[in-house]
Amino acid sequence: MTVTMYGIPNCGSVKKARAWLDARGTAYDFHDYKKHGADAARLARWCEAAGWERVLNRAGMTFRKLPDADKAVGDADAAVALMAAHPSCIKRPVLEHPGGVLVGFDAERWSQALG
């Protein structure tokens, strides 16, 4: 099974998710937004699969510090553009797995999805 986690290494949710995967013996690749950025095409696929409202992290400090005009996101295209420009505005972690995409860490949901 090919699993890729996307996030920021020092994020608490990412740390919990990585520990959870490690404890289960699930191999995964890790993509660090801070080092490698966020691809707009991939963000668009996540938004299509999970809904842009779920993928966009409006609770984070990066989003809250943006000018009001930038925070006025009304559709998937605007959300993708914002997240591509500011990867810290992406909900973390995002896990791509053969069955789809998981946004945010929830052990029960991840157990069901990964078997």
C-alpha cells in the first residue's frame, strides 16, 4: 500500500498521525510543505475529494493573520490559490492512500480507511 502524508513536521496533529502510523507499522512517505511547497493540482484533487471547506485550515495562525480580502474565500479555486501561496493554510495532516484522501487526523477514521 502506498501512503503519503502531507504536512509540517512540527505540527502537533502531524506528530500524532506519524506516531499512530509508526505504531501500526504502516510505511509512508512524508511531504513537508515548508520545504517542498504545495502543488495546486494536488490541492484541487483534495478539494474535490474532501471539499475545499475541509481542506482549508481557517483556524490556524497563518490564515488569521491574512488580510481580510485574502480570507474572503468563496470557492474551491480561491481556496486552492490561497493554500498554494500559503501552505500553512492547509489542514494537517493530509493522507493520500489507495482508497482516497484523509484530511486531519482521526484515529478511528484512519483505522477504517486503512484497514
